[in-house]
Amino acid sequence: MRFSLRPRKTSRPAPLGVILAVLVSVLAGSVARGDQRPNIIFCMADDLGYGDVGYLGHPVLQTPTIDEMAAGGLRLDRFYSASPVCSPTRASVLTGRHPNRCGVFRWGNALRPQERTLAALMTEAGYRSGFFGKWHLGSVRAERPTNPSAHGFQRWCAAANFYMNDPWMSCQGVPVQLIGEGSMVTVDKTIEFIRESTESEQPFVAFVWFGSPHIPHQATDELKALYPDQPEQLQNYYGEITGIDRAVGRLREELRDLGIAEQTLLMFTSDNGGRPQDGADHRGLRGRKSDLWEGGIRVPAVIEWPGKVAPRISEVPAGTVDLFPTMLELADVAIPTDRPLDGISLLPLLEDRIAERPHPLAFWDYPKPETKGMKSDQIVQELKALIDSGEDGEINEGILHTADQPWDELDDYPGWAVWMDNAWKLHRLPNQRFQLYNLERDPGEQNDVSESQPEVVERMRVALRAWEDSVVRSVRGADY
């Protein structure tokens, strides 16, 4: 990767000690890969609240692996899911686009087959691509246009939705039951893929999307026993989170055993905020899963890449829409220019070269109904029964395939939208009223300053509407 050291604006030469210190800093912070393209592993929890990790000060939760990653890697303390619910955020990761552009308005909406995904582009560029865990972006049946294969994954073992222990998954379209703690068996499948990739000396990208700590919270007895002083509900909730941590620890251990840790970027985050009634702790942030207050979309996030990404804490806003261009640039794959992207490459952030985000983040929770909730095990078991019968029938996978649809006039866009420009966060609430917050001074969003900052409101309102117009054009098919 590129990195330039600009000359000082001074007439005197810098002391040798200063020069050496700068060079050491550059070498430590640069993510230049030389001739070897990095492996990338992206882990994502399901409904993990912003403060549901030890490194952010939770007084009870045991997350030693994630805490160690945060201490030795890049802590992204203002990292945002593209949506306050699961399927849309997952679509943003794969496309670098706001999920509304892709027709994934709510949970249970399928990702349109016309989208160009991160997995497809990296596979075409010579990467091995694998998906393991919660899909919820389409079908888990073979030969369907919205299954992981259709979106570019070469190897996959996918749950249709959230899942618990001993989960049923569809592996390349074949239903199987995995026996064990839900997060750990997901990582076990991932490790099989990583070992094969390492043996073939091929770079890989792996998506590990856990089913926890989504309701109904069913930790194993061993994990529950770690929290003897807590009520049973929290024993299950905390136990599932520690289960995720242990699974990530198993994954990190394998990377070190294979000798590829320094060649591998490992990231951990969540698909949206949690639910306080389940035990989620948002560390004073307002809101929860399903809304666009900080508690619904600000999520814990850490990136570990030994020897490449220097340990530090960043307050630069970043989000799941940024992962598509970031991973492509790291893999030396051309970033598509044939359709609008909403994310930016975070390579300058990884190299500690920016202190502010150069382009705003946008959010739009469009009020379309979700699909009917379906348990993943039920879906996969019904698929198995259908395959065993030898018939070519249909099953209810709990997925809505959105089509191009009529939209309201441009001056009457419904729903809740947000335009975030570094410290400033402008809300257009569902009642069409605007509120403005300065997140540096007021991260809990308690003090609406819209009346005292009319120029900021107007500037951001105009930018938000222009972006919404662009999204509408995408939904109507302009990008395909």
C-alpha cells in the first residue's frame, strides 16, 4: 500500500532522533502489505449493545479475548451499524451501500441479486471466500438467487436467522446439525475453511456472523456458571456474550498456531445495538435496538492486525458501509465506480493519518413492515424434510424479496433519517421534526441545539435530502 513521508516545512534539518522516531512510527502504523495480500476475517455479533464488553467498562461481563484485541489493536469507539436492525446492516457490509439502496429496508428482506458484493469481487480477484453463521439476507437453499453462493461465497455454512446451541445450518445447501455451543461450532466451521486456505497458500476472506446474544438467550450451563450472582436471565445473556468471546479466542489461537496472525486482519463488531430489557448496557447512550439514537447504531468495534495496525483508540466516525471499500483496497481490488457507494476506505484511519471523517455517514430507517419472524432451526429442518422427500416444493424461509416499488413525492419522505458529520448529528424524526446534537459534548443526545444552530441544521438538512434523492434513484433501479 502507499505511504508517503512529507518533508517538514522548516529550514533546519530535523535531529536524527526525531527522524528515527518518525520512521519507526510510520513503519509501525503502515498497513503496507508488500507482495502478500492480507487475509481478512470479519466477526459480527447479533444484538450486542455498545457497552456489552469489558474494555468499555462493563462491571460484570467477562470478555478477555475482545478486551485483549482492544488493548493491542485499533479501538473504534465511534463505529456505527448502517441500521438499527440486522438484515440491513448485513447488506451494508457486503455492498458498501446504504441497505435501502439494495432493497433491504428491514430485517428479513433479501439482498437483491443485482448487487455486486464484497465476496464476489474478492473471489474474482483470487481470494477464497467463506461465510459461516447467520445469513438472513436471502435463501439458504441450493440454486437460489439470494443464497451465499449467489452472492459470491465459495464455502458457506449458514443459519437462516438467529440460532442457539446445537444449531441446524445449511452447508452449501445441505442441512446439517452442528453439535455444541452456538458460537464455538460456528468458529469450528470457519477454522476448517482457514486451514484449507492456508494449505492451498491462497489468501482468504471469512465472514463469521454469530447468532448471539439475540433472544431467547440460552447459554450453556458452563457459561451460565460464570455469573452465579446474577439472575438467570442475565446468566444467559452474559453467558452467550462470553461464549462469543471464547469462540473469537479460539479463532485467534488458530491464526497463531498456523503462523498467519501477522498476515491476517481480524475485526469484531455487532450488527446493531442491544435491548435493555435483555440486559444490554449502552454506557449512557440514548436509545436501543430498532432506533437511530446512538444506542441503536453505535456498536463496539475492534481491529487487530499484529505488526500492521498500531494500538490506539479512535473517535473518528466509521461504519459498516466502510468495510466494502476498505477490504477491497487492502486486497488490492478495484473499488467499483458504476454505482453509488455510501462508505469510504478506512485505510487512512488504519494508518492513523486522519483525525476527522472526510464524508458524512447517513442513516434512513424506512417504515416498511418486517417479514414474519421464523426460527432458523425450523427453516433448515423443513428444508431437510423437503430434500428427504425427494419433492421439489417450497418452504417458508421468512424472507421478503423486495421489488421496485412506488415512492412518495420527494418532499414527503417517511421514516427516521440521520445525517452525521463528525461531531454533528442531525435527526429527522418520524414526525418530520429536526433535532441537532453535538456528540462530542453530548454523546447521550440529551440537549437538542437545533434552535441555536439554524445554519448547521439547514446545511445538513439540504445534504440529507440530496442523499435521500440518490437513494430513491437506486431503489428505482438506476444503478443496475
